[in-house]
Amino acid sequence: MTRVLILGAGHAGGAAAAALRQFGHDGPILLVGEEPQLPYQRPPLSKAWLKGEARPEDLFLRPESFYAEQGIEVRLGARAEAIDAAGRTVTFADGTTEPYDVLILATGSVSRALPLPGADLPGVLALRSMAEAEALKARLTPGARLVVIGGGFVGLEAAASARALGCEAVVLERAPRLLSRVASEPVSTLLAARHRAGGVAVHTDIEIVAIAADGDRLRVVHAGGTEAGEVVLVGVGADACDALARSAGLACDGGVVVDDQARTSDPAIFAIGDCTRRPVPALGDGLFRLESVPNALEQARQAAAAITGRAAPPAEVPWFWSDQYDLKLQMAGLPTGADRVVQRGDPAAGPLAVFHLKGDRLVCVEAINAPAEFMGGRQLIARATPVDAAKRADPAVSMKAVAVG
């Protein structure tokens, strides 16, 4: 029987184990994770978890009984240290080894550290795991001040949660606007305005030079002065956890390189989720590193299908989401190669949809409180349907009516 070893018990690894059983794999499955928790959802960590609206069991992908019923062995709190690809074994930090016939790497990503003095001080936190979220929540007592370094999704969501808890919050962004790497200017403008209306101080073009301890507080020093708070959250991106793969000789390029079946350069090893760089037919040529739950689920199904000999699942259009206050941002596709931008809705308050076109084809849609535009846009991207840009800008025209022909 084929023995499948899965390294990484996050969303991708947990989904892969379940998909293998769903697709008919009847051999042994060992799911190994570094954290002490069963596979859980990470998106709520910056929202419901911080605000005390979720219990650990609310975040678990599946109850503990599921793994026992499905014959999936789970080993938690274990760190893999080396892969012997020739011998098909993995060695762990405690000195034990596990054999495999097929290995799935679902090692995820790690928060990018700030290469600055004071970045390792107590109270300077990241937000990627349940333990990190719990440490942040413990410091977000009413009246405390949160300083967020980085105006990305996680930092903005945490700032909104801090305000809901009665804390002060300030966001310091190095770029000229929030979300400059992942969102258009209208979307950035709307979100920045909503945060300011919610009581968050938002500052852009900020160059941080150091973090210093000041009694019970921390001071974030930048070129224009300082910002003090009881806790500092660093949210400046994440890097793929591909060191294990690189040491095993697998092809890597800012992530483990995989094909459209999630297979690495070693035919016996697959990789899925945040740790990968992969082809995405809907985005054109090249390899892409995507950090999202939909990406993790899609690659989990790809790997499970290849391992069980099933037909590959249909390729999907990448999509992402973020909840901040009463705003729901949904994005499908990427604006890579777009030569036109068409806007629908109110950029001051929403609902708002921003469409990115390459010629007469839609390649990306960003929607704030505009679910019809998001769903319709995602379908048009998948079908590569030509669209009428003028109709797309008119809120009175349904999404079905914007297609040409």
C-alpha cells in the first residue's frame, strides 16, 4: 500500500489528507505538524479570534474524531529537519525517522522579519499562528495602543479588531499608500478612509529605523519621529518555508516549484499551499506564489488526484478576501499585464468594483461590498470572455450583460 507522509498540518495539509480519503486512497496517511493544534483556519486569527468571538474548536477544519474515523494518523508538535529523497525518509528534530512512498510538503510560509534594531524585543509580534494571535490578544486590553508596521491585509485587519476592543491603533506603511503591492489605488483609498473614520491613524511613506523599549511601552522610531504603544505588530509580508525542500535538492525559486499537479522536481514529492510557486492557467505564462485558502484547497485536490490516479480537477481562478469593519473586499485574478482599469461604484464609500482589463479580456476584479461584481467578474476571467468596458463601468448594467456578443 502507498504510504503518504504530509509535512505541515495547516489548511493545505489537512485538506490534502481529507482529499486523499475522499478520492479513494486506502493506504496509510501520516499528517505531521509543528504546532500543537489540529489543522485550523488562519484567516479568523486577525478578526474573530482577536476579538474573542471564536474558540479553538471553532477554528478547527475538522474535529479530532474525523482523523480517527478516516484512519489518518496525526502527529503534532513535531518538526521535520531533513528529507532523504533517495531513501524516501524524513528525519525529525527528536531524532525519529518516518518512511514514505509519497511525500507532500505543506510547510506554509513564515512572517518576514524586520532587519532593524529592536525587532526582537518582547512585545514586537507577528500574526501567523494561533499562539501568536493569543499573545497579541493578551496585550490588546482596553486603552492599550497597537502600532502596526506594514499596511497589508493582516495588519489592517488587526488594527480594525484592536479598535473593536477599545484600543488605539496606528498603521505605519513604507509605501505611498496602503496595500500598494496587492490592490489598486481606489481600493487603497477607500480602505484608508474607512480606517481613519474608525479611529485608526494611518501614515504612509514611513521609513522605520528602529524599535526601542521605553518602560512598559515600545517606541517605533522613523525618519519623522516616533510612535509609541504597548504592542507592535509587524506585518510586512511572508516568505515561503522552502528550506527543507532546498536542502533535499528540490527545485525552488522563492517557493517550491511545482507543476499543475502540485508535483515537485522529484516525482515522489508534492508541494501545496503557501510554500509553492506554481503555474496558474488563468493568469497566463509563468509561475506564481499565492497565499490564500482557495489556493491551498485547489493544490490539495490536485495532489490528491494525481496520487490516486484520478483526473485532474478543473483549474480555478485565484481569489482572495479580507474583512475590515463593515467592508468585505473580494479579489479574483491578478492585474498582471492589464492595460486598462474600469471602475464601477462609489470610490468614497462603496460599493465599489475595479476591473482590470488586458485588451477586451478581464484579468482581475476587486470588489468591496459588491458580491455580484466579484462573482460575475470571476466567471468572466475563467471563461476569457470579451467584455464591453463601457457597460462594465455602469452600475445599472448587470454583470451578465457586459459580455460582448
